[in-house]
Amino acid sequence: MTDSDALERRLHHLLKVYPKTFRDAHEQEMLAVLMADAGEDRRLPSFLDIVNVATHGLLMRTRRQRLYSAWALSHSHAVITIRVISGVWLVILSGILCAVGYPWGLVLLLPAGLHFYLAHHLARATRS
């Protein structure tokens, strides 16, 4: 086994820190970049490469688990619909309150924006 084969095998195992869907789309590209950066005489990835890949892979896994729970993904269409309807209702309610003389009704635009933001990101997560 040559040095580059050993390095490629180790880097391949290191990239398993990333979620499978991300690896399926980007593993070959990331492996090529890491191999080109390492040079020809290395058998082990550099310490900085290990820290970088491990940190970003784990962050990607924890961020996905935190933002998109299994329940939300399995019921995504209902959750997206409820979030959009809630956001629209808050915008309408804010307009009504402002029209009758309560300018603090504009505060309701913040949670409305949050509903739209979360619906958008959940829709993006279910597409990939």
C-alpha cells in the first residue's frame, strides 16, 4: 500500500463525521481537496485537517438534529402550512391593530417573520 493510498483511506474514514446525505453529494470533492493539500509523501492527515473536518462535520450533524427534529421532518407539510398560516394571521392582526390606533401591533411582525423563516428552512430541509 502506497502512502497516498493509506492517506486516502484515512481521510475517507475521517469524512464519515459528516452526515450521509452531505457525504453522498460532496465526499469525492472534499477527498480530492484534502489529498491535494496533503502532498504526496504523507501517510496521515494533518492535525489541522482532522480538527477542521471533525468540527464542521459534528456541527453539521448537531445543527440538523437541533433545527429539524424527526417529528417535524415526518410531518413537514403540516408544520410548514401551520407556520405559514400563523405568520399570515400575525401580519393581518398587526395591520388591524395599527389601523385602530395601536402602533405596538407592529411588534407582532417579529414572530410572524420567525414563522416564515422556520417554514422556509423546514421546506429546504425536506427537499434535500
